[in-house]
Amino acid sequence: MAVDRSDIVKLGELARLQISEETIDEVTRRLGDVLALVDQLQAADTDAVKPMAHPFDAVQRLRADEVTEPNQRDAFQAIAPATEDGLYLVPKVID
Amino acid sequence: MHNKTLAELSAGLQAKTWSSVELTQHFLDRIKRLDPNYNSFITVTEDVALAQAKAADARLAAGETHPLCGVPIAHKDIFCTQGVKTTCGSKMLDNFISPYDATVVANFQAAGAVMLGKTNMDEFAMGSSNETSFFGPVKNPWATGCVPGGSSGGSAAAVAARLAPGATATDTGGSIRQPAALCGLTGLKPTYGRVSRWGMIAFASSLDQAGPMTRTAEDAALMLNTMASFDAKDSTNIDREVPDYTASLNDSLAGLTLGVPKEYFGEGLNPGTQAAVEAAIKQYEALGATIKPISLPHSHLAVPAYYVIAPAECSANLSRFDGVRYGHRCENPADLADLYKRSRSEAFGEEVQRRILVGTYCLSAGYYDAYYRKAQKVRRLIKQDFVDAFKEVDLVIGPTSPSPAFAFGAKGADPIAMYLEDIYTIATNLAGLPGMSLPCGLVDGKPVGLQLIGNYFEEARMLNAAHQYQQVTDFHQQAPADIA
């Protein structure tokens, strides 16, 4: 399936990536090449095949609903770009 | 000392021929002197290494017999290391100091192994040439104008240049085996779930697997003994006893059946690579193995399926890098959306952004069934090919990579050409099978890799076959000419 510039703009929004006006044509072309490669899949007959998400068809292992981790907020926030009073700081969203 | 294998260094430590501090200092000195030629390390952890070596010497003096106690190794910079920078080859994590150790790292620490540093890699493990690292490309010690392969190119170059006797690596589509092939090493990707992925920065969670990068199969067995473990913290990790992978290295190969897939010897395979692999297959016959032609009919769909599934998973995994809690944050963002978008666009490289966009596309409304679900169905067909093959053969044998190491920039302008570098390795990741690469010759002075693919959890059988081959050949003992 071919992609055009408007698809790339939409994808950039979905993926939270800023695609500059200078690179958008190049990105569109490259992405088109990759999609042409993966389009080879369409030729495979998979009507009777179940999708495989895990090589052993395993499901996520569950554990008892118990608190096992100690509180390490200070350690985790020590590497944050900006924090205050134990909270992560981000730009204002609502005026 | 640097020309000795990990097993030989371990024997010397146990016999008190050298101490861990002496050994560690020797490798640290080599890294300082020689790594500017290769760029194989992002971070050298000299102080940590010497402290760990001192502690290992104390353990050895007290009678510690673990074969990895006091042995220095390097870790791919994809593994979280507490208190030490972990970048994953990206500007995004250039400032990231992990608050915890990955399980693989913790396993080596518990054994008394010494960490020399963190090795260079393609950004977020996306690449087959090690040209996408934010920290610059790694040079192949066999030919410094050529790539070492990716994404574990730093680990491969470090071991090939004798800057470390062994290193950890990871393989999502061939990232252990392909650089091992291009650098003349033994690299092993275990069965999916055999080694914990906890603390290993995720690229494509249903494909990623950690494994060892060494010079010999015996060393790979020694490292895998420590890497493989059950880990409740990784819910995809398989709870299964870890055998002693060194125990069966000396078993005879008489009665072993090797399957040669016709699809791995078609168009695109370098003639020199083909000749070296065919000679290796003959060598296996001489060792008592039976050779059987087989077919893996969906092989041609492995690369297309991979380039839907891996980007889809990467687009989800990399959504955590938003500039809020850790990693790169842009200057003066206008609002939250601007913070997300600019932080990610400034810090992710071109290949990472391309894969995020492909993954986002394949998972988006309207395309999910046509791409993602379709690729998952093809994935089962690819797995079934192997299940059928293993009813008739014990191991699959073929080339690791279509050609020896290529020059920098040779494929950088064409992502599709780069993606085809992993054409023989990707199917095992999709199927979750173990695979390994070992050196089987030289073409124009550059190494060629032989690939062995095993049935699920049959790493020991692969290692046995690789070790027996290395008993009668010397490709694994050859070294790049100018490593000093």
C-alpha cells in the first residue's frame, strides 16, 4: 500500500514524532520502500492459520496480588529531567 | 593473556597463575590503548572493574571455584547496570544512570565476573552494521574500513580485538549471530525465554533474546551456564531447569543429522561464503554427521514478517521515551505535546524513527489486520516449517550472513539492502528457536560465519556440534592481523 505526505503527517502525530518539512518527502519514500517489502506477505495463504504472538503460545504468568517492591521513588526520580515534591514536572497543559 | 580463551583464563585464575586484578588491568590497558581504533566501548568502567576484581580475588583465595569468578567480560550497553550509564546507543539515554541491574548482569555479578565496561551498539539494537549508534560506528578489527555487523557490533569488535575475552549481546533478528560471523566469533542466541529479558532495554519483546559472544563454543557454554536462569521478574521467561552446557561438549557427532535448507543457498549468497559453508558441511560429514537436504518453504517471508512485527513492537516499547521521567528532554517546550514530539525527534536517530513510523502504520486502524495480524499468521507458518524439519533432522546448518563484512556506507543509503543482511537469521527469532554462528573460513581476509539452528532448548546439542567442529578446525583461533 502506498503512503503519501498526508499519511506521514498523521503517523507523526500518532507516534509523537516531529517530521520536518525538509525531510518529509524522503521519509515518505523510505517508508513506501519498507511497506513494499512487507507487502510480500499478502501473497501468503493464511486463511486457516492462527496468529502467533509468542513462540510457545504462552500466556503471561500471573503472580499473587501482593506488594513486593519497596518504594524507590527518590532513586527513580533522581534521573528525571525535572521533579518537585515527588512529582514529575511537565509544561502546563491547561491554562 | 589476551589471546587465551575465557576457559583458559579461568583455569589460570583457579591455579593462581594470575590474579583477577592482574587480568582486569591487562584488559583495561588494552582497551585504553587500542579501543580508539575500534570504538567498541561506550563506557569503560575502570573503577568498578578493579573493585570487582579485588573482590573476586578474595573469593578465589577463599576457595571459590565458579569458572567465571574473576574473569573480565563486557556488557552490551542495552543491559541496565546500576550506577553506570546505560545508553542503548541512543542520544535519548545519553544521561541515563540505571537504578538497578539487569538480571543477566546480576547473574554474572553473583558468579564473581568482572565488568570491563559497556559496549557500543546500533541505536536501540536496530541495525545490521553498527552504523546507527549515537556514539559513532564501530570498526571491524579484521578490516577497519568495514562494519563489524550489528547490532551487537561493539561486543563483537571488543572480543575480536582481544579487548575482552567474552561479552554479552542480544539478538532480535540476528544481532548476535551476524556480528559474530562478520568478526570471526562464536555467538549464540538461546531459545526465546531461556535467558531473562528483565533490565534489558526492550526493542521487540517477542523476539529479543540475550546470549554470549565469545571466541569458542566452550566459552559460550560457560557464559550461557550463568546467563540462563528462571526469573519471575520476566513474565515471558520459561521456568525450565538450566543444564550444564559444558557437560556434553565432547560427545561424539556420530548419528547426528544435519539439515541443509535449499532456501539458504540461493541467489544473493556470496560465492566465497557458500564455498566456506559447504566445506564446513563436508567437515561435519567427516565427523560422523549425516547430511540431509531440507526445505523451509516460507523462508522468503521471514524478512517481510519481521519488518512488521519488530517495528510494531518497537513502536509500543519506545513510547516510554517521552522526556518526562528520564532520558533526553528538549529545551523550552511550548506544551506537553511539543515536549513529547521534540524530545523524541531530537533524541531518536533516523532508523529508529523510521521503524517507529512503520510500526505505528502497521498497528493503526485499518491496517492492523492487513499487516500485523497477517505477519503473526505468517510467523506461525515459519515456525511450522522448522517444526516439520526437526522431525527429520537434529540441527539445521547453513550460512549466517549472505556475505562477509561490507564497507561503511555500502548499505546505509538503502534500508532494504541492510534488512536483507539478516535474511538467514531472522526466521529463528520469529520461531523462537536457538541459533548460533561460528567461524568457518575467510574470504578476502574477512571471516565467514556458519550458522547452526537447534530445536527448542537444544542449546547443548548446538554447542556440542560447534565444539567438535572447533576441535578439528582452527578458524576460531585466527585473529585480525593488527590487534597487537
